[in-house]
Amino acid sequence: VMMLSLAACGAKPTAKFVISDAVNDAVLYEFEAEIAEGKTAGAMIEEYLTANEVDYTVYDGDMIGSIGELEQDAENWSVYWACYYNGEYATVGLWGYVPAEGDVIEVKFEESTW
């Protein structure tokens, strides 16, 4: 019933985004973004970070290099930005993934376990 009433009110489908620092156990940013046909998770994150004046870098066109002061170790990979889609480790980069309604996209700054 709740879902029907939301649809009746014209609610747009959204995906949830969580950007966190797993090294220091802190959620940095959490937001929902409206899904648009063909719009990638990377584009949605870029829009949010830009709108909130958060510095970030992207490398290889598909991967997060840094967000704010947290920068991955591109030489030794001791710390890096990992992506999870609906709790599963991503096998496709943020700019290759188009979220569906209700998806949860997590971007975590993690320590390497290798």
C-alpha cells in the first residue's frame, strides 16, 4: 500500500549512495539520487560531490582516485577506494554501472588485505 501511494504521488525511482572511510569507520556522505535512463553511478556521485564542493579525482575513466583528503595508494595499493553494489564487491567500475531502483551503491576507502 505504501509503495502504491508513493507511486501515485509521482515519486521518482532512486538509488542510495554511501561513501565511507572503512579505515576509520566513518560514513562521509550518504545520499539518494534519482535514477535516469543510462545514467551511471559514477555520474551520480560526480554530481553530488561537485554540488557539495567536495574535491575528487578519477583515474582510468572508471575508478575513484581520491575523495576529499582520502587518496588511494596507487603504487602499493595499501589503501584504495572499493565499490559495492547491493552488498557485493563490484566487478564493474562506477562509470560502467547503471543503478536500478532501490540499489545501494557503497564506495569505501579500505585497507588492502593482500
